[in-house]
Amino acid sequence: QRDRRQPPLREDGDRGTGGKKRGGRRPLLPLPEARGAPLVLLYLLGLRALAQVSHRQLLSRPPAAEGPRDFSASRARAYLDNITAIGPRTVGSPENEVLAVNYLLEQIRGIERESTDAHKISVDIQRPTGSFSIDFLGGFTSYYANITNVVVKLEPRNGAEHAVLSNCHFDSVPNTPGASDDAVSCAVMLEILNTLSKSSESLQHAVIFLFNGAEENILQASHGFITQHEWAKSIRAFINLEAAGVGGKELVFQTGPENPWLVQAYVVAAKHPFASVVAQEIFQSGIIPADTDFRIYRDFGNVPGIDLAFIENGYIYHTKYDTSDRILTDSIQRAGDNILAVLKYLATSEKLAKSFEYRHGSVVFFDILGLFVLAYPARVGTIMNYITAAVAFFYLSKKVLQPKPRAVHNLKKLLTAFSLTLTSWVCTLVAVLMVAMFVSIIGRALSWYTHFYVSVSLYGTAAAAELILVHVLAKKFFYKNVNELYLGDIFFDASLMIWSIALAVMTQMGLCSAFICTLWVTFPLLTKLMIHKEFSQKGATIKFIVMYMLGMFVPYLYMLYLSWTVFEMFTPVMGRSGSEIPPDMVLAGFIVIFTMILSSYFINFIYLVKSTKTTLVTLTTVFVVTLILVCSGIFFPYSSDAANPKPKRVFLQHTSRRFHDLDGNVVKSDSGIWINGFDYNGISHITPHVPEINDTIRTPCEEQAPFCGLPWILPVHFMFRKNWYLPAPEILPRSPIQFKLLSKQLMPWNSMRPISVPAGPSHMSLYVRPRAGSALSRWSLGDGIPVASLGGDYFVFYSHGLHAAPWHFWLELMAPEKHSDGVVSLAIAAHYFFGEDQKSPQLYALLERFPNWTFSSGWSCTYDLFVF
């Protein structure tokens, strides 16, 4: 409560002592700029450095001395080196289906020979065929045939009824060695299997190790396992090992659904925890264009689990630079220690057998600087959040209502400060986004991609300067004769009010991330109550600043730690997010949001200090100089540095296209190299090196054909609307696709059922567009219900392993009585990702001309459009 000897602060500077007025604008708490704003900036820089150190120390802890039953990073690295030495492991290739599988089997059998009598090891090679629909990437249907899974079950000698699953995938995207995605996880699993098998202590439950061979084909192998393998019925929980970067820390970014006990298992068992419910809610929002096997086990197996992934250095994820030598041994050791400990905990847990009984709500979880994890049920968090918000609102209402005669006036002033704070945020966001838009328009996007400090110097300083400027103008013109101490107090309360409202709204929305708002309400409120007297005493400048900053230490440090994680994940994603999303606007938006958050409780310093002129001039100067340098092009976006490459991604397909009419005659054909730049800059930086690739060869859209008549391997057409088509000679694959319409059955209600049998390479894409008046009602794919992609066409992704049978499928269409123009347009693209048909001489020659700061992945494909 307020000290009875000190009456409430008045905005006119009256302390109520003897009825005498102290006069005009004399501050009761003068904070010279030398002690104010610069000190705040130094404080934030210090916390940022501490957050960075905490991230580094997650990997710098020396591993414990290895014993006979400890995880050995050196053995795991040997597995990793041997897997990646095979080369790219594309589904259907001998490298993936034979060499990688044989290596895994050889190592597993060696481990089995050396295992103790306490365990029994069973091995199975599964080659499933199946189909399913998924709403990922706008929605499409997947069909797979004879792909490969290597499944190992470690169980007690007398068997086990229940099991925990550990999943990795040994296949890779074309033209990449796939060390982090996901060979290192398979290496870790081999070593965990080796470690557990040599233990003399028997497990209570079985551990199933799934080395799946078709994850990069959009989660096909995990679907084949969980829906068809007999061991899948015994699985009660799983751990999925993935990657969104190359090495570093492995982040737990998805758990559940529900099942708080699983998070608790990680909390108790993991030796080096790194987890965040914020990452879970960001990932599940769909902002990041990616998915993992977690989705398949959750949606098709109804099994709860933990999803974790390496997130460091995503710049070289899915590129030729993803090699084993870039993955630190400490990263392998850390991941092995964590996963081994959690698997052992689950395999001996009484809760695993009855996991469905513990399915009661979501859980809030987050690590504290990598030291430990806090986790509690979301319903408990909801109660805590509402109580915290209620206490804050009670505090604010007491401030407004005292003294009662001035309640309306106090409320008006609080709402004015509240509105002014929100206005400053909106103005800052608009101004910085305008700068980002300008940078994008003049062709300087991604200038910060290799030099991240450029984004902070450009957008961070602009955001801070704009925030300060708005409040300086308000202080000078709107609050011209108002006491500075009163203003500092009222703007603190305004920030508290904003965070309290945000806390209540996010909790009502059911967001577990609302715990962040709880931190930003609890600690500032406690700080204000503890240093209330310092707000009211003249000459308490240094003491006030020190106590204030100490009180804010926890939320600010955690926010900087979290922001570092977010930027570490998001910045590389901007280099592969397509041609339609301006990455500068996305990153600028993130920086503004974090600037607003970090400045929220320091806005009051603008009103407490005598002047912010030096700070404002410094920020503006840094911004202007950086903007000039960015506009001059001095910051090249990409890097070919051997130690730390940050390449531009370009995909090239040497394509031959044929368009057929109703009678099967070819009415149009062409051939060329189809080029897609994976980021917003398109090919602007490549044109000087390869002049013939320029905007004169932009790809036209074939409006009458599904997906513009282009051979998309996945339905990502909405992300890459800018692409190029360089004329080139026709390609003649040695194993061309065969496509036949075997029959047309006339069904009741004027529906038609074309039955087709295509045969071709391991990867094909089928595109379906019903003609005017027709509708696709059923088909033999997925669950029988056709799923349209974004834009209305239907997309089917097909792949097969070795020796797959021909692909038979049927479509059922509702057709009008008169359909002289046909009922359906059906196109199929054949993609040659490996082997003698992969690259033509023209494609090889073009790839050789690309600069060394690019990662250019190329293959050949054919495209045929039919009308039936």
C-alpha cells in the first residue's frame, strides 16, 4: 500500500505538502540521459550477450566419462560417416533401397551378436504399399509402393506387451548427403540400440527402432509402418528424431497430443533439456512450411509422442553442404544422452502401458537457459494466468480509484497513456514495414541473410528510434506541463495494462504461450511494489535504476533467450520460403514485435530522463548509414565461405512437355530447363553470371492445364509464381513413362470411371482437373474421397521402391450428358532423381556455370497432358 506519509502523485507536480506547489515541470526524479536511455541499451545488450552465452553453453558442457553402458558419440559418428558416404539416398535408388538398408542390417546384426541375455532383438524389413491424403502444402494425396522400412524390436527375454517407438529416416532429398536430415539421428539410434542391448538390466517394455526409408517423400514410410506393421499395435508412445538445421541443439518443439506425462518424462530424464511450447505453437500454426512423421503417428496411429529436431545452421539444411563433418561430436553426444535417457525412462515407466488413461489436457513447458525445464498442466497455467491478470487489474483499479474524487480523471489519463503506447507501436510497425518494402522493391532483399547484424542495425534501430520519437513528441507537445515522475508512473501502468489484457486474451484463446505474458505481468508488478518509495524520492536515481533493472531481469533475460531461438530457426527459413513472401517484411515484423516487447517497460524512462536527443540521434545515424549501405548493395545476401556457407537455392528441371487432345494426338510440345529460385530474389543475382536466364524467359501459365501445365514435384505452385523456362533440346529418357487408359466404364448417373496404369521412374506427380460441368466424386486413392489442392486442381504424389508393381487406380467423375470437350484433363510428370536419366548434357553444362554461392539441384522430367 501507498505510504501514508506520501500522498498520491499529482500530474501537476503537487506533493500535497502544506498546500504549496513546487512549480511547473521540475522533475522529482531527474534521470540525466547519461544514466537513462544509454544505460537501458547497455542493460539489454548485456542480457542479449548472456542469452547467447546460455545457448552456447548448452553444447560446451563436457560429456561425462564413457562407461560400458554409456552412449558413445565416437561410435555414433562412425555410423554417421558410413551412412553419408553412401551418397544421396533418394527413395527408389539403389543407394537408399539396397546400400543403406544393407549397412543398417549389418550393424544391427553385429549389435545383436554382442547383446546380453537380458534382451531379445528382432529385425524385420517392411516394404509397404498404401495411400493417404494430407492437408500439408495446400492439400494433396500421396501414394507409395514397395518402399522400405528397417524395423528393430528390443524387448525383455520373455517378451513385452507394450512398446515405445524411436523413429528416424535414412533417406535424403536428391543431390544431398543428408547428414543432419536425418542420418545423424539414425546413427544415434544405432548407438542407443547398441547401448541398451549390452545392459544386464532388463527393460519392462519393448523399444522399437524404426529406420524409415521414405520420410522425404512427405512422410510415406511412417504411414506404411503405423497403419500396416503388426508391431505398431503395441506402441503406446514415440520419440521422433528430425532436423531443421545442421547439428547444434535438438529442440523439443512438439509433444502430445495432450499426455502431460510424456513431457514430464522428458523433464525428469533429459540431461541437457531444450524445449519450448512456443516453438510447438509456432510450428503447428503452419507458418513454417514443413512437417514431420510426428503428424502421421498422431493422426493415423493415434499415438502420443515427442518431436525433436536439430535447429542450428538451417542455411545448409537440404543442401550439398549437409555433411557429417559439420556436425559436432558434442551435438551427437548431447542428443544421444538425452534420447537414451528418455527412452530408458519410458521403457521402464508404469504409465506407458496405460498411456491413454493419462490423456488429460495440454501442458505448458519451457526450458530455463538450457539448465532445466518447467512443465505444468495447461489447466493449472490457465488458473495462474487468470489470477495474475486479476491481481494486475485490481492493482490498476486501486491506482485509478485513489483518491475517489479524481477517479474519472485518473482513468482518462491511464487510457490516454494506454492509447498512446499502442499508437506508438502501430506507427513503429508501419514505418519499419515501409522501410522493408522499399528495400524489397529496389531489389535489396535478404541483405541480412549472411550478415544478421544488418537486420538489427537497419530494422532494430528504426523501430527503437520510431518508438522513442513518438513518445518524445508526446512529452513535448501533449504532456507539456506535466510532472515527469507522474508520467513515468502512468506509462508503467499503461504497459502493465497492455500485458494484462494480452495475458487474459491469450489464455482465453487456449494458447500455452500465454506464460510469457504472465512473466511480463508478475515481475514488473512485483518490482513496482518493491521500489515504490524510489519512485517518490528525489535523488534516488542510481538506486532506482539498479533496483528497477534487477526486478526486470528474469522476463527480459528469458525474452532475449527465446528471441535468439526464434531468429535462429526463422532466419534460414526466409531463404527457402518462396518467391511470393517478402522476407524483409517478415523479419522486420519479427524485429518490431520483439522491440515493442523489450521496450514496453522502458517507455517510462523516456518521460523520466531530461533528454533522449543523443540516443535518438545515434539510433537514427546507425539506421541511415545502414540503409545507405544496403541500398548500395555492399551486403551481398549469399556466401560461399567453406566454413560457413549460406547459399542461394535454385532448382532446375530439364523438361519435355507434350499436350494431347481427345483423340490422343500431340497438339503442342516443347522442351526447356525450368528454373525456380527458392527465395524472393528469384534469379536477379544469377543473371550477371548466366545472362540468358533473365525475365525475357519467364514461364507462361498454360491456363487450360492443371497447375499451369508445369511439372511440380509437390503442390507448391502458390509459393513460387515467379519461374523461368530456358529453351533446350528434347530429352529422351531410357526408361520413359507409359500411360494407358485401359477402359471407360459408364456407371449410373452419367458418371465415368477411367482406369489407368502408368509405369515409370520412382517419382511421379499426377494432376487432375475435371472439365467444365464435370466433378470428381470418388477415386481409389487415399480414403476414397478426393482432396483438392489450393486452387481447385487435384494433386497426387507417387513414389515407389525397387521392383514395384504397376500402378493401377481409378477415378469416378460425374459428367454431363454432352461432353464433347472431354470430361477430365489428366497430366502426369515423371521425375528422374537419380541414375543415367537424371541430368542431360545441357543441364550439366548449365549447372557448371552457376556461381559457387548457389546450391543448384537439377534433374530431368517429362510432362504429358491428356484429355479424356
